[in-house]
Amino acid sequence: MALHSVEGLLDSAADAEVRREWAVLAEAQLPSQAGHAGPTNAPHITLSAAGLVPDAVETALCRALSGLVPVPVRLGPLVVMGTRRHVLARLVVPSAALLALHRTVAQAMTGATDVSELVHVDRWTPHVTLAHGLTAAQVGDALAVLGSLRGVDAAIETLRRWDPVARRTWAVSGIPTMGP
């Protein structure tokens, strides 16, 4: 089931760095987010995900998030998640500002349907996905081609919503986004 989400979009320099990492993986013939050609595909940090976001929750979310960006973040080392098919991501160092933003989003999403346990306060692992669906062998190859990545100081400049049914995004705070 596709989930509605609240996402933090990165500043242009961090966005470009993550897209470069996607390209390195794709050039090595490995799974990569670069292979997702949709116009809404962008490096992001998922702050919440739910089965449905009712209108009242949407209104509360917009009100709660107004003016909360930019939020400084630091892209840290690579992290591998999953057990059978793996996700390769850049860990996002959980600063006090980022955790406060996440708590605000979680509180505003209280009335949403089927909020994923993975985004609950104290269970959330902030990250930016580089690739998903990797086998164990591909994880090793991906780590080899990416090498040791340097940390990247960045900022969340936009908070956006993703609607998987309408297949569109819109900004709820910060810089407006492009999307269908």
C-alpha cells in the first residue's frame, strides 16, 4: 500500500550531492533512486507516513509547520536497512532541531489513519534513500563504488506532502515545490 507522506526537501547543494550519489550507483549498474524518473522524485527525509490524511489533519499540519523551515541537518554515513531486500541510505544526524520538527509533524499527524510505526517518535531513523531493493551482494558493490562519503551540512528548506493516490506533491511550508 502506498502511503501519504510528509517530507523534508534539502537545499540545492545537498540535493545535488545526493543526486550525484544516485548517479554513481546507476553508472555502476546498481539499483538507485536515479532510476525513478517521476517528476516528484527528489532527495528527501520522510517525517511521517500514513494510509490517509483527512482534511482536518491536513489543515492542522499546515498550521503547525508554517514557518518552521529552514532546519539545519547533517547527512552522515551510509546505513543499510532491511533484511531480505535492502535499502541503502545516508543517515541524517538527529539534531535537536530535527527531532523537534519531527515531534511537531508527529503531533499534527495524530488524526491520520494508519501512521507507520517506523515514523513514530523514538522509533524514527532519519535518512535519505539512495537505493532500495538491493541484494546482499549489491550492498557490498554499492558500498565499494560509493566509498567513504564525507558528511554534508545541509538544510531542510521545504516541507511537502505526497499524495500517492493523486500522485502529486505540494509544499506545506518553505519554498514551493514543483510537481504534477
